[in-house]
Amino acid sequence: MAEKIVIIGSGPAGWTCAIYAGRANLKPVLYEGSFGHDSIPMGQLALTHEVENFPGFPGGIQGPDLMLAMREQAERVGTRVVTEVILEADLSQRPFRLKDSAGNTIETETVVIASGAVANYLGLPSEEKFKNHGVSACAVCDGALPRFRGKPVVVVGGGDSACEEATHLAKFASIVYLVYRKDRGGMRASPIMADRVLANPKIKPIWHSVVDEVLGDDEHGMTGVRVKHVKTGETQTVEAKGMFVAIGHTPNTKFLNGQVQTNKEGFIVLKDSARTLTSVEGVFAAGDVADPLYKQAITAAAMGCKAALDAERFIETQETHVPQPMKQQWE
């Protein structure tokens, strides 16, 4: 017999969806396996030391502790957790068929995709060494931490995201160095965003440059970066307590093999921005995998709640026990 609901992913969206689905007596099954580099069980919060902006924790909470608490709550309401990853999905008919990394196939009436998105990094060994010790991919998450307040920081990138990160960090840091491989004319950011950044006296661009190495030590964490000019090859050392990489995210959607509509960056497109319906009936999406804009734990959790409610309503109104060809919702 097919499951009522299978949730793919174990970040805030996945666990919140499981909590609501469990309370609705849907007996959810949640796959918590990883989806590639930097994507591990319990999502990116499992790699975050301090979470200060999740409501209910005035003193902050460790990312892994928050995820473990959500996991425990989900299990308490009847969620079955499978520590495998979904490798293949057949969404052409209901019940849907999912194949996991243990070689097992599971059938389900509904699917919630909460597989997240992985922040793109530069790929430097030194960058990897200082992640969570100065290196971050989320200014909104980390920018207000004591480590960065009143200190110089670096932002890498030249798109809207980089400009937004730099503008946010300028509220806390003493100075923000914007490192970009091109110049003002080559920025991918919208003109209004670029103008806003360049007009900010606390943001200093370093044009035609890339970060060559992140500098620091075990005692102090990151202390600066070595920057190389792409035209001359000359290097300079920039003292900074943090480096925020803003060169985009990669959604974990490869296993879907194009069966669900995505945008050009690979994020799942929702039929209605207020809901979690995808282009395939019975398939819902929540969290960063369908959110190219906010990418926050609290917004992911909210989407997980909506996905559970959407799936519950779908199950109540559809004849899902008889396999049938699926129609695209946007035809």
C-alpha cells in the first residue's frame, strides 16, 4: 500500500512539514539523507554554530540542536525517518515511485520536496577550513554576530545577492570590501542595487580581483584574505574578520530529472506564490529548493507547514489509490 506522504529533506522545511503531517495522522515518511557537497542530514543548519534569529530562542541556539529538537518532535507525532537519500523519482503517475540509496522503492500518494539548496563557494581549501570561523554564505544569518560587529569584512560577488549582503553587513561592520573579478560595468547586479552599494561610504570595491586564499589560524579563526588582480596577477592582503561568499546557490533537484518545472537557476517554480503546489499534481515543494529569494530557516519552516496542509487537502479531495496518468497543472 502506498504511503500518504513522503518528505524529501531534513532541514526546517522538512521537519516542520513532518510535524504538521504527523498531527494530521498522515503517518509521514521523511528521507533525511544528504544531496551532495555541504548538504548533510538536518540541512545547512547542521553546519551553523549559532542561530540568533529563529523565534523562541532569545539567547540563540546551536543549529544542530535546533534541528535535533525538530527531529524529535516530528518522530513524537509519528514520523518514520529513513536515513537514506532519494536517487530517482517517477512522478508520471500516482502513486509516485521513489528509489532510495539503499535500492528500495517506496510508493506514495503525495511528495513534498524539501531537499534544500547548497550555497556555492569558491572551492579553496583555506575557505573550507574557516567555514563557521569567519567564512559564511549568509549575511542575514551571521552578519550581526559579535565576531563581525565593528570589524572589516569581505563580500565576494557582483550580483544582486552580493550587493544585498554588502548593504546588510555595512550596518554592523566597520568596512565592507566588495571583491569582484570585473569592474562596475561588468556587475551582474541591477543598476539600482549597484548604485546603492557604490554610494555607501562603508563599502569599498576591489575590482578585477578574486580571493586567492583565506588567511587565519586555529586560535583566531579567519584574519584576512589574499586577493589577486586578474589582469596583473599582483596580490594584496586584506585584513578582515569575515568573508561572505555571494555567488549563488545550487538547488538539490537533480534527482527529479526535469519532471518538475524549475527556473533557469534550478529552483522549483510554485504554481501559486502563496502555496506550495508545483507543476505536478500531488507534488509540493518547501524551503530553499523553491525559494531563491529569502533562504531563511524561519521562511523554510513556514513553507513546510503550508506544504503539509496543501498535501492533506489534496489527499482529501483526490482519488489517489488508483494509479493514473498525471496531468501537468499548467496545461
